[in-house]
Amino acid sequence: MYLAVQSVKKGIDCILATQVKVKGKLTAWAAQYDKQTLKPAKARAFELVSLCSAESVGITEFLMRLPHPSDQIKKSIQAAVEWLDQVKIPGYKFVDINDDKQSNGKDRVLIKQEGNITWARFYTIEANEPLFSGRDSAPKKTVAEIEHERRTGYAWYGEWPLKLLTEKYPEWKKKNSQ
């Protein structure tokens, strides 16, 4: 039992150490890290060095499940929630559409949709701008710039943080505000 407790503590320490700071301010987590330096790293060709909204939700929710969180853990959670709120994209949704110009007759596009909130999966670390890339590993500013196969075959946008921001974090904050 003692070994398991120590392993979890080391894991939490690693999570806290890898939360990316930008200009001295905690933000979120990258999707991948270099195993030697623990700095954000590139993975597959289309997964560039970036902050990741989807993975950051899972990490934040894990930290929120810890009993008696330390001040450092509370600050980490609050910073991640603030970052997720800052990078949300209101009024848009990523949807599948029929498109006869595509070989499979389908495409995925970002459309305006009043009342909806979405998040890009990846954001540039310094500027918090959505980041996309195809198999060429070239950074793009919009999902429309990447090849069809990657545009339709990956979760570039999603609503991963929505329940965290609107339900889970407010409940956690009430319990942990002392």
C-alpha cells in the first residue's frame, strides 16, 4: 500500500511540474512531453508542440478528485480552468457535412452556431491560438487548410471542457473554498 501511495504522489508531482507556464502564469498541459526534459513535445506528424484542451480537462478532473487538495493543487486547477475559459470559442461548432467534392462525399467544417461553445484541441503555447497540422507537420491557422483525410479523421474541435466549466468546477470550488 505504501508503495502505491508514493507512486501516486510522484505522479501528481509530475503533473504539477508539467503544467505549462507562459510568462510566469500557469496555463494547461501539453498533449505530449519529452521524457528527458518534461517540456512539451511533438508526437505524431499532425500533433505539434502545443497546449491541449482535451487532455487538460482529464488532468484537471483527476486533480479535482483528490481529497484534501494542497494549495498548489488548488492553484493548478484554478489556472487550468481559467485557461480553458480564456480559449473557448463561442458561437461555433465543428460538424460533419455532405460534400460531393470529396471522394467519400463528406467533410468536417467549423460553422457558426449561436449559443454553442467549442474548443480547438491544440493551441499555440505563447499566443493561445488554435493550431492545426496535417501529415506534413506544417502549422496551420485553420482546420480548412489541412488535407481532407486529417480534417475528417481527427478530433480538432470539441466540447470537452463544457461540463467541467459549467458543473464540475463550480461544485468543486464550493467544497474547496476554505
